[in-house]
Amino acid sequence: MIDNDYLTLDEVCKILDKTPTTIRRYARESLLTSEQHGEELSFNKDEVMRCLRFSDRLS
């Protein structure tokens, strides 16, 4: 079970408007910190939101 401070891959894809392949690449390249929970990847919610704010500023 993933707690409220973490987001699933699908949630991150929706928030950042990216494909699962892109988000997995970000995790693999340490652009986003991820944790493995069984077969699920999870992402720190605060970090994902920082990434979103950063990408908004670049747009």
C-alpha cells in the first residue's frame, strides 16, 4: 500500500502530462526519485509538484 505522500505512476503521468515511458525514464535517470513497492513504482508527491512548478515556469 502506498501512503498519501506518494503518487502512483499513473497519477504522476496525469499531473505532469507525460507518458509512463517518459516518467520511468525520469526515474531511471534520477530526474525523479522513485521507490519500488512490489511491482509498483511510487513517487514522492512533493517532488512531483516541484517538478510541475518548475516545468510551468519554463513554459
